[in-house]
Amino acid sequence: MNISNQEYGELAKRHSPPSAMYKTIPLAFAIGGGICVIGEAILNMFQYLGLEPDEAGMWTSMLLIFMSALLTGLKLYDRIAQHAGAGTLVPITGFANSVVSPALDFKSEGFVLGLGAKMFVIAGPVIVYGISASVVYGIIYYITTLF
Amino acid sequence: MDIFMEYVWAFLIGGLLCAIGQVLIDLTKLTPARILTSYVVAGVVLGALGLYQPIIDLAGGGATVPLTGFGNLLAKGVRKAVDMNGLIGAFMGGFTSAAVGISAAVFFGLITALMFKSGSKINEA
């Protein structure tokens, strides 16, 4: 058979399974939704205990991050993530996992340039672009308050 | 709102935000770092446009737990800081509102790394 690289690429694409999206997407939906329901329950619990909504939100994030760190340490988070894909990535627990996991894995390369530096390998860019976007918005918002 | 419906909406909206992320991973091969970064920036933009708060009012944790909620929190913090402190608030609000999330992740990350053994192949060898 005589075909060009491009044609071969298209052929291969058509015949390779689309990484079983009928499985990955419902799993991400269910597990991600489940984590959010847990978050909602924790949020309600803190508000029930008498915290203001903002304060309850902060405690909820803290607790979710703590649980994610613990599950990452026990190697359970990554095991769930193999099935959940974006379901365990997109929630704040995924952000925590992206900090804890490299910290743990690169401990052997030292406490400063291993654990300390590699901790931010994913969180770093998130903070860089998140904070920068917020600064841009702050400046625009300040200008709008002038009029 | 009925307490049961509150959890249903949290599940549906939270699940939908994660499903969108999965579609992006499957179709575009975006790396996790890019997904997380895009979600936070998208949250800042949606928060700045005032479009995210209605989703939170509907879905609660379904909107605040995903990283778009973290982005919305940055936008909210910056707006509050500019209201209180003027222009310099643009350089304060983001970190102020992100403080709990970042501090908790860093602190518990350090504790976990100190307490647990690495599961990577490098260490097992």
C-alpha cells in the first residue's frame, strides 16, 4: 500500500479507539461530581457549626486539601485518578495532589531543589497565570471605579 | 432551596466541569498542568464578568470545589481589595484570597512528603 504520512495519520486516527471516551467522560463526571458533593456536605457542616459562608468556604478548601494530601501519601489518590481522569484533576483536591505528589516523588533529590522546588512544577504555572489574570482584572476594575 | 436539590446541582455542575476537562484531555491532549492553568484563568475571567456567582448560587460546592471556583475567588478578592485600597489592591487581592488554598497545599504537601515514603520507581530501585 502506498500512502502519504498524512493519509496514514488519518487512517490510524480513524481506526484507533478514541481512548474510550464513552468510558472516560462518564467516569470523570461521576467522580468529579462526587468530590463536589463531598465539598458541598463539608461546606454545609461548617455553616451548620455557625461559620460565615466565606469562612466556611475557606475551611472546606483546607479540609479537602488535607484529605487529598493524605490520600496522595497513601497512594490512593493516584489510584482513583487512573480511572477518574479529569474527575480528580479539576477539583481543588487535584490541585493539592499536583503539589503533594511531586513533593513526595522528588524528596530523594533533596529537600530544597527536590521536594521544595518540584512541589511547584504544576502549581507554579497555575499561580503565575491565575495571579497575573487577577492583577489585570484588578487594574481594569480600578479604572472602571474612577468613572 | 430544597436540600436534596442542592446536592443534585452540586453533583451535576461539578461533574459537568470535570467532564469538560476530560473532553479536553481526550480530544486535544492538553496536559494536566495546562488544564489546571486554563481552569483557574477561566474562573478569573468568568468571575470578573460576574458570570460565576450565579453558578455558585445554584450549585454551591459544585462550582466552588472545581478550580474555576479558585479563579473566581481570585477575581472576588481583587475586587474587594481594590474597593478597600485602590489601585494597589490589584496586587493584593489575588494572593489574599488564594492564601488558604496555597498555604494548605504547600504545608500539607511538605508534611506528607516527610511522613510518607515515595512510591516512585526511582526510590524502590
